Amino acid sequence: MFPIAISQVHTNGHLEMVVQQNGHPDQSLVLEVYSGVLNFLLDGGDVHAGDTVVSFVPMGDPVGQAIHDYAEPECQLLNEPAVMVAPANMTVAAGEAHDVAAHAASVLFTPQTFPGVPGSPTCLVIRVPVALRNTRLTAITYQISLLWLQYRPTTLTVPGGSSPVL
């Protein structure tokens, strides 16, 4: 596991839209979209090396280290989250065969504890398995889409050095 502090997530965006469910005009859904860049430093040697990058998903740079608490029953997903990632910045060893892959990314909702924050909020965490050979990977971009049937999260601010404990 390679945890990244929330302060290392940049140019992130957060959008919430109310949408009508087909055939149910009286029931609204909420589409929530996150996007951003995970910044870190991970080196791969001359053999394939793998690790899993993990981070909280913040709401946006202007908001600081704000995240949602997705406690049930106030928050209920309608379907599985859509998660897209791509290696964004890397350097390779000159004259060497190299590989880099970020694949099978996922998100999970997990209770976490923070200094100065009461209770154990249910936080959104992104997990990105990576594989490297003769490559230094320094950034991964992401986009996450969540479709909520029930949506009433609370917002909390966490310390900038916070990273998920899984």
C-alpha cells in the first residue's frame, strides 16, 4: 500500500447535479463527479514492481482539505461507482525497456479517524494498483462518478497530512 496525503491531491474538482430518473419524475437522483491529480513519487526498478496508491478524494482545491462523510442511511448509491485513471507524469530510464500501468482502479467507502474530528466518518478513498519497470511515476489523474439514490452527506475538514488507513 502506498498512501498519499490529502494535501498531495491537486487541481481537483467536485460537481453535484440533480437528475430525473427515467419513468419516475417524482424521484430525483444526484450525480456526483470528482476529478483531480494524485501527486507522489514512486520508482520502479529493472523488474516489474507493483503497488497500490491510495488517497482520500477531496472536494476541491478552493475548499482545502474538505471531504464528505457518506454515512448510511443518509447516503445510498444507486449503482457501482465509475472510476477512470491514467498515468499523468513519468520519467523513464534512457535506453531501457520500460512499462507503466495504472489499472483496475476502484473506490471504497471506509470509516476513518482524524485528530480533532469526532467519530469515524465514512470517507471516499480511491485505490489505484500500479505496475512499473524502469519508470518513475509522479502523478495519476482520476475521475470518479457516483449516482446517488439517497444523498445527504456532511462535509468535514481534515488535517492536510491525512492519508487513509486500510
